[in-house]
Amino acid sequence: MNNESLVLKLISMILKSEEKCIGIDDKAEKETGFSFIGKKVLIRSRDAGVHFGTLIEDRDSHVVLSNARRMDRFYIGGGEDSLSGVARQGILKDDANSRISGVVPIQKIVNHCEIIALENNSAIETTESAPVFNKR
């Protein structure tokens, strides 16, 4: 086998492996027509914590967000104490105790274990407009 054939075979193998990268969520999306792509979401990652942004890619091993913000500590508007509460009610406005980073244009997050779509404009607005945490 010459080098050109070897390269073509390798490219073919890579493309086939990408086709096989369909997880349970992707199969469900095909069956139901629902997709998180393009929605404002909260991502919980095993290693990187909680992030908020617009989902632009969802793979088995990673997700990619646009306009991403890391949420190290946050308090929920309705007093609920869960990430699902953030999706429903957003975070407290102007809460000095929250620790939310500034916006990163594009962020890849590996080993995500949860994707939650924000449910209403209020939840989106309070999370998007939360002040950037500044330690000073």
C-alpha cells in the first residue's frame, strides 16, 4: 500500500468514526425532532463546573457554547436550590455573592453530564445580565 492509499484509508476511517459518534441524546433528537442546538442552556461538567451559553455543538464527549459564562456560585431568584431552579427562575439580580465570569465567545466543555434548557425569558435575562464577579 502506498502513502497516498494509506492517507485516503485513514481519512475514510476518521470520517466513519465521526458518523458513529451518535449518542443517546442524538438518537432521541432524531426520533422526537427536539434539539438543544441554538438554545440557551446550562451545562454541568464533571471537571469544569457549570456553564451558561448558547449550545452550538453537542457530541458524546463534549459540547461547544457560544457566549459562555462560567457559574461558580449563584443564587436562584425563587429561593429554589438547584440548577433546574436556575433554568426556571434565573438567578438573583445584582447579587454580590454570586460568582459568574465574563463572556467567552466560544468554549468547548469536555465530559458534560447534564444539559438543561432555560425555560423562559426571565431566566435567560437574569443569567445573561448577571454582573461579572470581581474579587476586588
